[in-house]
Amino acid sequence: MKQLHLLFVLFWISKAIYGNEILVYMDNHQKDHLKAYGIAYYVLKNQVNVDWLLNYRGGSFMFAYRSDFENELRVRNVSYQVISDAQANAIRTEIQKEDVNMDVMRLEVPPKVAVFTPKDKLPWDDAVTLALTYAEIPYDKVFIEEILTGKLKDYDWLHLHHEDFTGQYGKFWASQGAMPWYKEQVNTYETMAKKFGYTKVSKMELAVVMEIKKFVASGGFLFAMCSATDTYDIALSAADTDICPSVFDHDDIDPQATQKLNFKNTLAFKDFNISFNPIEYEHSDIDATNTISRYMNETNDFFTLFEFSAKWDPVPSMLCQNHTLIIPGFMGQTTAFMKKYIKSDVLIMGEYKNLEVAKYIHGNYGKGTWTWYGGHDPEDYQHFVHDPPTDLSLHKNSPGYRLILNNILFPAAKKKKQKT
């Protein structure tokens, strides 16, 4: 018994001496990629820095060893390795070699996360809230009232839920206009517009869009998927006109609407054409849904991530960390973006090259950044109204969901000095 006790003591002493760091590897050997992001956030919340090892074993995480961290890894069933200081330093030395496309990004402060979403449940789910919940990353829900009363200043990162910022309620009027949930949504938005002194929902939505734009300009991180991507820019372009058919706002479209569009106001897109047809389930020709569906289906729909230089382009490198560069595609009201309508200063990070279609794009505005990710749910190829939410415990290694979680950790990164 004394010998067993001595061995046990020696084991823990050796861990204290040699097992000084934890490596959470993110290659194909990781059991649960999605919960690994939650672990990184958990460590940051405990005021311990995390090294994000860009392009090392799929974008691994490394941080100081603590018994509570190891326990949390076990509880969440995340794969990891306890390594010595010497091993950790050898990894860093390997990464810093000039001839390898890797780098170390220090994560320091966990971002305060908000999701722009209605308080009342709509008949569809949102991939970002699913990812945050599964990864156990805390977030607050904000909506129109919080935006218009200045609450965005309390957050670092904002996701735009499945929203139609043009005031056309997702253009569901033709297919869902008689449904109770649709009528309730219209009533809620119109009541809120009156409360804040706006004559129409579209004007209220424009005010929301402008407040979010100020949030980005002052240093905020903005992320959006599906219809929140193109309708955000459409609303900005139509700030000085009326693009809503009367079934949505009770008056006619401005006959000069097309000529009055101002693409200088937009973040991502230019020169697009708006659909004024109220029964067409489409806002503009930015969306590439029809192009993709013409050539692809669920069995052969894949888009490709760009591989950026980790040392020279750390931001897109962080946003594209993954265990594969080939990502299964997925549909949405806005599935992807026609390249010909993307501004020249926008960075394309994922694309359907042969179709001239982008899936994943990024840009800067003022002191902040924005990222658009086309499609509705990375693990539900064609999500329909009233479909059940995706069970992420069945998709623990989803590369499509990893792109979402990259964006959530991105604001925690320490800014690197520019190389000269």
C-alpha cells in the first residue's frame, strides 16, 4: 500500500513538474471540435490566456495546465493532451519557423456576445445560437428595442439572426401570409415601429441597421448569416427611397427606387438589382441560390476555403481555421453571394470557384469588422419553416459550424504589430 501511495504521489508530482500545459488539438483526432471552442472560452473566462495555434493540427488551442481545466475537458468529452513546458516550447518553435504557414495568436479577453433575435420564437432556428448553446459559450439576446436604446455599447460581438432588414418580413407573404405566426410578427413589428415614432417598419429597420453600422465603426465585430447578410446592405442602399411593395408597408414603391439606390452606403455589395415582386421569395440578385441549385445538390455541394498566410494574414487565417478546406454546402434564403456584386475591397474566404460565387466573406469598416456567411444551417442542407432544430451532438466535428465558432473567438485575439 505504501508503494502504491508513493507511486501516486510521484505521478502527481511529475504532472506538476512536467505537465505544465494543455494542448487541445483540432485535427481529425478531435472527438468534439465544437465543444473545444467552449473550452477555450471557459479558460479565458478564468483569466488565463489561450494560444491559438493557427494551422497547427487544425487550429489547436494551448494554455497553462490547471486541474479544473482538465476536469472540464473530461466532462465535455473534448480530446486533449497534457504536455511539458519543453514540449510546448518545441511546438511554438516549430510554428515560428519562417518556412511554415503557421503562427501563434494570443487570446486574452473573452468577448461579450450578443445575438440579435426576436424575444418570441419564430418557426425556425438559428445556427449561431445552436452553436453557442452547444459549445456552452454565454450570450445575451438583444432585439430592436435594445439596439435603438443604445445597448450595443455593452457588447464586443454581435450576430444578426435570420432577419429581413428591408421591412418585408422575409418575403414570406405569398407562402406564409395566412399563418398565425406571420400575422403576429407583422403586428409586433408595426406596434414597435409606432412605439419608436417610425411611420413604417422599413424606416425602423433602417434605424436599426444604422445603429449596428455605428457599432462596427466604433470597433465592434459583426457576424451574419442567411438573409441578414444581403438585406442589411439592401436596407443601407435604399436609405433614401421606398423599395417595399404595398402588401408590406401599405403604400407603393418609389417609381425611382432603382435610380436612388446608393451603393456607397453598403458594406459588402454594389450594383445589385432589387426584386420588387412581393410573391418572389428573393430580395435581389446578390443571392446565388438559383445558380448553385442549377449545378449542385446535397450529394455534390461543397465550397472551398482559401488558405491564408498565418504570419502575414492572421485575421482571415483565424476565421478559416478548420480540419479541412472542403466544406459541405448548405442552402438558405440567401445561400451565397454572386461575386460580380461584391465590392473590390471585400475579402473572399470561401467560394464556389467555377460558379463565380462566394460563400464566406469579410471586411473592415471603421475600427471594426464584419463577416457574412451564406446559408441557414451548416448541417441542415435545406431548412424549411417549422423544421426541428439541428442536434449538434450528432455533428460534433462539423467544419461548417467551426467557421461560426472561429468568428466568436476572433475578438479575443491580441492585435499583432504589422510586419515591415
